[in-house]
Amino acid sequence: MIKAVTGTKDILPSDIPKWKHLESVVQTIFKNFNYSEIRTPIFEETVLFARGIGEETDIVGKEMYTFLDKGQTSITLKPEMTASVVRAFIEHSLASKQPLYKLYYISPMFRQERPQAGRLRQFHQFGVEAIGSESPILDAEIIQIAYDILRRLGLKDLLVKINSLGIPESRENYKKELRHFLNDKKNKLSEDSQKRFDTNILRVFDSKIETDQELLKGAPILLDYLDEESKIYFNIVRNILREADIPFEIDTKLVRGLDYYAKTTFEIISGKVGSQNALCGGGRYDLLAEQLEGKPTPGVGFAAGIERILLACENEKTLSLPEEKLDFYIVTVGENLIEKVYNAASILRRRNFSVEFDYLDRSAKAQMREANKLNARFVIFFGGDEYSNGYFSLKNMQTGEQKQFPLEDLKTIVIE
């Protein structure tokens, strides 16, 4: 039997209401903050992600689905969205159309990593990118959007972590101090952290190895090396979050290792999804557009994992979705009526009612069982002498009340 590829998952009809509910909440809040949707191709040239994510990262080095197309161009299924959005922003000269673009997306992503709870090889994210402003208000806004979405979904076991990376110049001074602190401990670091020591030392903080974290105890703190501008900026972000009643804590180990990141970085974690507990994360990337050969353009955004969020919702039992109901189920009583039943269903469907009927030539009793299974609000009975005299019966499945109506009333019937 052919099965779904390892690390992928079918989203079955029984799961779809959860996804639709989440997407509805997401889109409502994005609309409240005046973000417009953008959709980019599912694959891009590999060089985009090598520049946009960084060749030293695990994503580019180990996890991307990359292949040569027939023209021998290296193509990659997108592992994240920011690089794609900024590429589209540059390619279509959006900066010339308006000074600030506030964009959102909901999209599948692809990373070849070890599947685990809430973490698949094809997974889905929603997120925002606000491109064109250096305002700290936007940093606070994207954190609020992420937090408001998670709270609107009913999640309570949340922790917002924030930090500041400062500007590249002050960060370089900090890297020197960190390298000096770790220099005599380098040989005790894990293999990955030893490589990061030489290529991108800030990413040593990303290590999940316990011995690495022990060696980092007492390390200098990036916040102590911030330039004055970045300190003021970070204070504004924190003040706005307090005004918006968003609880947060400063996490000095929360870093982004790539040079185009600047100032605010954040993530929101949940205690309800196991070891992979980050539901979303983001920050400011003021130098990314230049890395992708565009004009200097500041940007800030976040991405959130849909599967992880739904897992947290299930674990916290917040998904109390309303039952989906069918407006009408047409029960056929008798033979040779299927064409008439189909025509009646078409009349009602074109009036924007949801309608179903029997395609399997089952008994009236079996059809009624199906109507109950589908949560039909009303059942229409077609057949017998009643139908021959130009009438149908309508049964209210909640009250049990049943009435007769002329067939032509299908074009005008109203239900509450």
C-alpha cells in the first residue's frame, strides 16, 4: 500500500473545522491591523534562501528540499517565507507604490528534519512582514498580533520572550567579548557549537546540548553592549507592550545569528507542546533587503507554526467548535425520483442552502440515519401520493414538527 511520505500528514475532513477556525481567527486579526495577504510560489531559486536565511544555518545546510530542474537551475521548496516576501517586494518595486507594506501569509513550508510532535517535513505557517519602517511601534505591533491570535484561540499557557540584538556595530563588539569568554572552553563545546564558534558565534546560544548551556553560564550579556540608540528603541518596545497588557520577560539568550537582523527579537512559547515549544518567533531584519540586492529597506515580522498551535489548542482543550449543520437532507420515498430530487437540490443550493440527498438507493430509514449523522436541520420528503399531488413534506429535526408545502415553494421557502 502506498502511504504518505514520512514527515507529511493528510488533513482529513474531520480535522478541517479546526484549521478553518484557526485561519478565520488569524485573518480577522490581520484585518483588524490592516495587513494585506501575499502569496508567493511554493519553490524559489536556492540562492534566495542561501542569502536570505544564511548558508551556516541548519535550515540551509541540512534541512532544505533542493533539486535541479530541467534547466539545471537549483530549486528549493520554501523552508520559510520572509525571504520570499522580501524577494517579491524587491522584484515588484513595491516600495515605489507606497512607503510601508504590511503583509501577511498562510502557507505550507518544507524542511527535511526529524518528524516529531507538531513538527513535520511539510508544515504550515502564518505570519506577517511589515516592510518600510524603522518604528519600534511596528515591533510591538507584530508581537501583539501574534499574542492576540494565540489568546483568541483560547491558549493561556503562553510565555512571551523578547531581547534586543542592537545594531551590527555594537553586536560585533559583543561577539569579540563572547569569543574571548568561550575561547578556553571551545574544545569542550559540542561539534556543532565548535563550528558555530568559528562561523557564527551567536548561534552557540541556540544549542540544546546541556553541556553547551552549562559552559555558557556566566557569559557576557548582549544587552550590556547595546548602543544608546538600541537601548532607547528597546525601552519603547517594552513600554508599548506594557500599555497593551502583554506580559513578557527578557531572555538574554534569545538571539538571531545573521548579520541582517537588528534590534528586537522575540518568540512565544507554550508549555503544552513538549520540547518543541516555540509557537512563533520573529524580529527585525533591517539589512535583509540589501542582502537580496534591493535598496536598504527596514523590515520586521514573525512566523507561527499552525500544527504546533493546533496541538497546543488540543492539549489545552480550547477548540470548542460549533457543530457543522446541513440545511436540508432530501429523503426519497419511492422509485424513479432521483432526477426530480436532484433538480430540487439544485434549486436550494443555488439559493445558498447546503443540501444533500441519497446517491446509493438506500431505504428511507437508512436515509434518515444519514440525515441525523450529517446534523441536518430539516428533512424534505419526496414521494408517494403527496408528491404525486404536487407537495413535499418538511420536517424540523430539532422540534419534530412536520408540514406540507407545494413543490413550487422550494424557490421561496425560508428557514430560521
